[in-house]
Amino acid sequence: MVQIGGRLMSQPVRVRMAGWESDTYHLQGAGWELSADQDVSRGTMRLALHHKEMGITALSAVVDWRYEVHSHNFRAELPIVHVEHFGRSRTIMVHGMGGGLPMAAFQPIDAVPSFTTVEPQCLEDLVHFASFEQKRVILPAETVDDLMRRILDLQEPARQAYFLEEAKRERGRLRIEAQVMSFAA
């Protein structure tokens, strides 16, 4: 098996809540703000979800997560995250958690999958979900119009070659059709 340099971050994770199922990618796209407590040293993960318009907050059960396997194996089956608590408040009180949840452990995540070639330097680099900071792309100070013009300029030689080749093919087709018509007459 060939080892690919890099890894997939924020691979969609299935989430089950109140009789329905979705995944982290589609939930984020539908307006849910996602946060995760990704404890790599303990091998656990927990999600917190909040939908501002609906005023609903949800908290998942703690899931056993094998970060070292999932971070490098795109085909490994990911655990399903089950929501345990939800309500119409931004604060969820969970009884029996030994003094409450350390909410500082929850960090906002970006659930849009991305590929990174940055090699892990420490255990915390194996997290499943990328933070918004990890996904920052710095673009030149040009406007979108300037960038589009530059892209089109770079593509122009390939476009011209394509259209010339297409014109040659079309001429060949016309010649064959003209010959067929002359035999029919």
C-alpha cells in the first residue's frame, strides 16, 4: 500500500439526535455552529452544537475515538456521535458529570473536509476536526476581478489549443458527411 503524504481533516461524522441523523458537514451547512472537545490523550471526543435561529443547543455523548487510526486511514469507519442532551438554552446542565463540564475544552471546529500535508508534531496535531484557524488561506491583496483575470490569462493558451483541436475534428466530420452525401446522389 502506498503511503500518501498528508491527511484528511474534518471528515464528516454521522450525528444522531432526537430520531434523525445527519453529519457534521451538512449540519454546519444548515446553520449549526459546531464545537468539539477532542481529547487525543484520552482517545475521546464530544460535540456541542448550537443553532442560533432555532435557539437549540445540543451536547453529544463522549465517544471513544482512535485519533491515530482515523487521522491516517481514510477508509476507517468513524464512530457515530449520539446527542444525549439538547434544549432551548445555550447552557446545558449535565448532572452526574463530576462537577460539570470543562467548557473551555470545547473549541469551534470547521466541518468542511480539507486535506493537510502538515505532519503532526505532537499528539494534539492528530485531532479529527480542523479549527477555523487551521484552515486559513491567505490570498494576495488583489481583488477577485484581478485574480479572475489572471486565472483566465493563465488558461488562455490551453483554451486556444482546445478550440483549434475541436475545429480540426469538426472539419474532419464535415468532410466525411460531404462524401457520404455525394455517394447518395
